[in-house]
Amino acid sequence: MKGNNTQKGFASSALIGVIVFVVVVGTVAYLTVSKQSQNTMEPTADHVVPMEGDQSMTGEVMKGDEMKAGDDAMTKKDGGVMMQKYTGTVLAGTSAPLLDFNKADYDAAVRSGKLVVLYFYANWCPVCKAEFPKAQAAFNALTTDEVIGFRVNYKDNETDKDEEALARQFGVPYQHTKVFLKDGKQVLKAPDQWDAARYTVEIQKALTQ
């Protein structure tokens, strides 16, 4: 009888040991799987997964946003009006460029509200050839960025339809005529020949009007 009780006690202890072992192994396995799942789903500080519209992006994503903002700032002038970058050939000037005319640049300049200086030039005209370097010298000396100039071909073999239309619009009588525009409106038209000093005086006068 005593032997049977001993055997039963041993069997019970063994069963309890097996149960405890199974519970411990199961608990360890569950914790291990849970930890691995969290590591897979939650990004670390070194690897942030950018979400659409997320303002907390880091690394190259944020750098790209900053570059885009910089590009926008470069093309916004006068209260946020979008400005087209000028594409024409620069003939003189740094702060205030004097460009070879093209309609896209001209339209953008007029929209900007800057003082626009038009010089109607013919490549066969000796007066134009003598005067235009004076205009270039004046633009090279300007330090303001509120002026933009254009050399507009007039009745020569380089004149296009846009230039012909511009001459008609402002009633240009002949080559070497100067036309000043402010806010898109004509403020001066002068067909006489100027030197560099006269350009400087007239430009400063128009800026203060």
C-alpha cells in the first residue's frame, strides 16, 4: 500500500513538472514572437518610414522638400506672384539685365512690375550701332534689380512677328527709339540719340515716378 502511494506521488510530481515546463516554454516562445513582431512593425530612430504628407520626414526626404522650397522662393516675386526665369541672352547688366528680346521674357518682366526699358534696334542702322554700347554701359553700372531691358529688333532681317507687333503697339516711328514701361504702361518714348549718362538719368527718373 505504501509502495502504491509512493508511485502515485512520483507520477503526480512528474506530471506537474511537465506542465510547468510546457508553460515556461510556451511563455518564452510567446514573448520571443511578440518582440520580433514589434521590431518588424515599429521603425527605429535610424530608419523612419516616411508617410504621405508626414512633416517629420528626415534625411533625403526632408532635404528634397527644402530644395523645392528654395526653388519656389527663387521664382516668387512681389507678393508671391510666380515669375518665369528669364531665358534670353544677357547682353549687359548683372543686377538689372539687358536681354535680347523674346516674348516670354518680356511678358514676365511686364508682370513683375519692374521698369521695362525697350531699345528698338536695327542691325543695319549706324546710329543704333553707336548708341547701343552706351545703353550696355548704363545697364552694367546699375545696382538696382528693379529694371530690366530688352533689345528689340526693328525692321531688319532678325525681326520676328512679336517684335513687329510690339513696335506697332507703341507707335515706334523708327529705329533707336527708346520706350519705358512701368506696371505695363508707357511712361516714356524717346527717338533721339542718348549717351550712357542720359540712360542713367532717365532710368532713375522713371524709377521714382
